[in-house]
Amino acid sequence: MYIPKEVYQSKRHILSIASGVLAGFLPTQPSNINPYLLGAIVAILFTKLLFGDYDAGYQWSFSDILFAILNGLEGVFGAWIAQNSLVPLG
């Protein structure tokens, strides 16, 4: 199985986790969105916006699915860190 070389760039993973932490601290009262889902969405969007995904072009491929799964899980992990931190914001 082919794994793109971009998977091994640590700056992408750091951004995904940091985006998840940021999203985990956002208030979700008006929208009632789960902080973990918000962490996944924000991590995928920020990483895609700043670094792009793992392949070139607009055609869907295995690399796009791998990108969404990895960055989404890292965003969920970041939101989990924020939700379980010792700093209560609300």
C-alpha cells in the first residue's frame, strides 16, 4: 500500500492537534455541536487550507480519505485535550 510522504511531516500533525485544542475551547452553546466533532472539522479545514492535502489535483483518491481520517482523529485528540484540561473556561 502506498503511503504519501506528506504523512510523515510533523508540522501537519502539530497543526491538526493545535486546531483541535483551539476548537475544543470554543463555546458551543448556540450551535450545540459536539466539541470533538468541531475539533475534527476545524483540524481538517485548517490543515487543508494551510498545507493542502496529500495529493495534487481535484480528483478524489485514497490519499484524500487518509488525510481526512488522520487529521480528523488528531483534531478529536486535540479537542479531548482541551475538554480535559485543568483550565475551566465556562
